[in-house]
Amino acid sequence: MSDLLNAEEVKAQIEAGVPGSHVTVIPNGSPSGQHSLLLDNEHAFAVASFLRDHPALRLDYCSLVTGVDWLDTETTEKIRVKKVVDGVETEAEETRKTKVPGYLEAVYHLFSIEKKHGPVILRMRTANRTGQTQLPSLTPVWRSCEFQEREAFDLYGIVFVGHPDLRRILMWDGFADFPMRKDYHPPADGVPVAEVHA
Amino acid sequence: MADDLKELKIELSKNGIFTTTLEELYNWGRKNSVWPLTFGLACCAIEMIATTMARYDLARFGAEVFRPSPRQADLIIVSGTVTKKMAPQVVRLYNQMPEPKYVIAMGACAISGGPFRDGYNVLKGIDRYIPVDVHIPGCPPRPEALIHAFMTLQKKIEEQALAGENRPRHLRADLPSEFEVPEFGEHGLEPPANPELFPALPGNPLKVLQ
């Protein structure tokens, strides 16, 4: 990967070019080292336009949009607390559990047809998995996002605000579930296997 | 046919006289002109197409004419994965075919859902909604397997009685020739199976062939 597309480099360019935007680099430890950029949802649309129109970057093609479901997790840590037992101060170990709320994530892979370089990977995260699953749509910036954002909406339930035609694309209208979420269970379609060959 | 008549028939044929019955003649004609519907769903359809081509030549069995309209077809080969979104259309195509009509469920997906059985979007076998006459396992089945299924179907057609208690569905006014088309529900198809057809018990009069 050229230095131009170095994640830290792109982050610096974005934060200089789009005032107020905040970008976090999410490292990828694998040999490919394709680090991704986590955008803040408020400025994501402006950042996307900036990346597309930047004369050196010219990321004019979004090749892939997908969703990721991160479940609520619980972290446990052991902490030392001081307790007074029978008038004597002693130190004891306690386990503290912290709930980390889950979220849905949209991942975008960007390339430049003009400059023949890429990918630059963007991520956006929703506030949680249940009520607030809105993210800004990047379809107005890259037309190729249209169907793929619909797919992420269909299978993960990410609501892309600003999408021109946000309908289910694989499942039918009226389907209530989001099948690619980790807590989804397909219907049993149970039919009692009665005394078939009795 | 009574045994003495059979013997008489054999005796006559030895002397160059051909005799037959209406039933035999009728079934002989039907079994050698089973026209399948031009219809494929997944990779099994590629094997089905190969079966019709010169190397395997399904035309040898009188099935060379794949009809592009269900109104002209006698057989629907459900060749491939039936997704839940496609299932109502498959049932509708079957309903549009005139009697007598037959169904071959080709491949693991069509008979049971196959490797996608535990997924969210694949029907667990087309026999939940339409009466299947011959099931072929395989992923996909080779053309020889499809030809075997076809020959099984022909053999069963040959044995159909035109009158009496065991006459097939298309000769009985009290039995339906169309089946309920499933609806899209909130979590899957409604109902998940047609209780008249599934589980597919032997002796169910709705099945054309037993």
C-alpha cells in the first residue's frame, strides 16, 4: 500500500479537510494490515464526499458495503477493595462486571478507478442494536452503495438515513426479522413427524 | 388382467397377432410422451440440461420437448434449491399444469433443503406443498440419476389403473388438482407445510403415484 493510503495519513487528511470530524483508526493485525477508519456518524457524509472529491485520493468507487453485528458483551475485571471486617481493615478481591452495549457496524471498501489505488476501509457504528440503528446513507456519494445498503438493512436492520429507496432486497416485505444478526434463530418450520412408518 | 387372458395374449403374439387393452395402450402412449416444464432453480438444473443434450439424450424416453408453458407440461422437475421467496411461484406453476401431472424432486435441496436446511431462507423440501412422485438424492444428481428417476416415473405411469378404487387422482372428481399457495409471513412461510400432503404418507390419495 502506498503511503498515500496509509490509515494514519488518510485520517490526518480527513480531519484537516472536514472540520469537526473525528476519525479513529482501527488496526488490523493480520499480514494484510488493512486498517480501517471509524467515522463519526455526524460527519460521515461530509467525509465520504471529501474522500471522493479529494484530488489525490479520488476514491470514486465503493466496491463493497457490509454489516457486522456486535452483541452486547460483559467484561469482568478483578479489583482490590478495602473492607473493614471486625474493625480490621483488610484488602479483598472483588470481581466487577461491566456491560458493554452492542452495536451494528457498516463497513465500506473504497477504491479509486482513476488513481488505480485502494482500498480505504470505512466503518460506522450505530448507537445500539435495538432502538437506534440509524446510520447516514452514503448512496448519494457512491451510487454502487444502493443495493448493498439495502442488503445490510434487510439482513442486519441498519437503517440508512438518506437512502433513496430503502426496502428489503432479499427477503420479502413484511418479513419481521434480521436473519444475519447473531441472536437470530430461524423458524423451526416444525411439522410433527407423526407415526409416519408405524 | 386375468392370467388366462395374459396367456392367450402371449399365445396370439407368437402367431403374429397383436392384442392389447385400452388401459395398456393409453398408458403406453402417456408414459412415452411426458413433456417436462422448462424450469430450473439452481445447479441441479445444469445437470437436467445436460440430461437433455446429445450425450445423455432424454429424447430417447419421449421427453425431448421441454414446454415453456405450464399449460402444456406434464411433468415439473424441481431441479434445485427452493427458496422461501420462490416457493409460492413453484406451487403456482404446479397448479397451472393440467392433469395428469407429475413431480420429480431433483437433488438434496428440492427433497429436504439440503445443506441449507438450517438456514433462514430455504424451504425444507418441496413435498411440503406439492405431491412429489419421485425423489432423487444427490448434490447434484448425475444425469444417469435423473434418467433413472424418469424411468421410475414411466414405470409408475404404466401401472396406473384407469378404473376402480386405485385409479389416480386425475380420474377422481373428488380430489383436488391444485394446492394451497403459501403466503409470506412475518418469520417464514404460512403455513410451514400443507397438512394434506406433509408428512408424505404412503397411500395418500392426493399423491398421483404411490
